[in-house]
Amino acid sequence: MKQTDPHWVQENGGESRPVRRNRPVFWVLVLAILCVGGMELAFCGLFSPALYHKITDPVVQPVVRAVQAVQAAAKRQKQAIEDEMVRWTALRLRDALASQVMAGAQTYLRPQPVLRPELPQNAFMPVPLDVPDPAGNAVTRFLDEDGQTVLTGGAVRLVYFNQGDEAWRDKPFGGDPIGPYGCGPTALAMVVSSLTDQLVDPAQMAAWAAEHGYWCPGSGSYPSIVEGTAKGFGLDCTLAKDSTANALRRHVSGSGVAVALVGPGHFTTSGHFILIHGATLSGDVLVADPNSRENSLAAWDPQIILDEAAASNGDGVRLWFFTKKSQL
């Protein structure tokens, strides 16, 4: 074979090999067959649908079923994801709600401490401690005026009430009876009825005080009843925790009265509200004790009252000065 033969080439070893040429004619024929087949299928689909489906269904239907299966699987997966999200959200909401319910239940079931006055008030009388002799005092006495009991001797016409009076001793002070626990409302009923134009008896004052949150179950009144009553009935009230005997005498010698919360001593075995409403020439003061007429007829050394009203925590004395607003 000649070296110039275009269908052979000389390799390095001296051997010749045939040259393989691309054959575009083959691909043209394949394309032509596909075009002709596609045209025939198209005409078959137009003019003979049954034959068209008979030819194409064996090929097309598996593909369609496969696509449908993929779509169904994707739909199921999507639905499963949505269901799981809904379930997860519901579980989270359930857990949050359960946590709130449990927290509320624990708060509700937890015993709540009841704040009580440092000196619970009751009507038990103390062991006698050298109480002044009422018979030796001619400065103060009880009078009946216009159906009211009035205690004389001070600059203020004092309307007197006793918590043990049968007219209200069994009336409620919150959940307790006024008789044993109502010294606070009774003393302040005297203040309001004496310094204002309103006549308020212990039952009415006890109802008002309980409604405004000054009743302490089983212990009488919270000390806040004093300033709360002054505000509620238009009176001026000053906490005089640094008061001296002279300051107390000066205040009650004028047109004011004072309220003291005394501890164990001459007036009580626990805590007790009393009223101071006047002074004598000898320097004693006059007391209106809502639990004792005898104590109310005696003249008292003001230092005894200050000592027994001294706070156990050292924060002065529990003493409040009351005055009419119109007199300032």
C-alpha cells in the first residue's frame, strides 16, 4: 500500500493503520428516522387516537406513573412535615399552659402569711398596776347629752363609746366581733364623732375600716387604721413618735386629741388603742379608754402612756396627734 493513500497512516513502528473517519451521514439518517417517526405519531394521534395510544402507552404510562408516584411521595412528605409541626406546636402550647396552671396552683395552694400587728389587740384586762383612783379626780365625768355619752374635762367635747356596749359588741369587725377586737374602730369613732360634724358609732366605723382593709383577722386593727381614718374623714393627723410628755400635754390642752397604741401594762396585756383628750392643772392627762370606763375617769401621768406606747423595735412611740382642719 502506498504511503500517499489517504485512508492509511504510517505509525512510529513502521506499521500502517486505517484512519476512522466521522460519518455524519449516519446521524442524519437517525435524525430523519426520528422526524419521520414523530410525524407519523403526530398524524396517528390526530387521525387514529386508538392506535396512537396503543403505540405510546407502553412507553408513556410507566413514566406518568413514576412521576405521579414521586408527586404523591412528595405530598405525603409535605403533609407529614406539616402534621409534625402542628403536633410540635400543640405540644409546646400544652406544656406552656400546663406550666402556667401548675405555677398558679402552687401559688394558690402555698400558705400565705397573714401580716399581723406587732401588738394584737384584744379586750383582756391586765393585772392591776397601780391604776390612779378615779374617785380622787373631779376633772372628768360622764354625761348624757342628746342621747350621747360625753366625757368632760378636755377642751374638746368628747363623744365616748365603749367597745363592750351591747348595742355593738357582737357586731362584726371583719370576721371578728367588736367586743373583744374593736378598740381601734371604737377609739377612732370617738375621734371622728368629736372632731367632725359626723356621728359615727363603733359598728359603722368597724364596717368602714374592714371595707378599707384595716381589719386584721384575729388581731384587731392594723396601725394604718389611724392615718387612714384621718384621711377618710377629713382630719389632720401627725405621727408624733418623738413626742415628749410636755408635747402631749400641750396638744391635748388645746383643741386636739391624740390616739396611742399601747402595749402590755396598765391598759392591756397585748395591744390596745386609747384616746387622750385633755390635761389637768397638775400635769396629768385625761384618757378615753374604749374598754374601760374606770380608766377613763382617772388622771394619768403622760409618761406612763408614752412608755407603754413605745415601739418594741425602738422606733419611737405609737402616738398620733389629731386636729380639725378648720383650726389650722
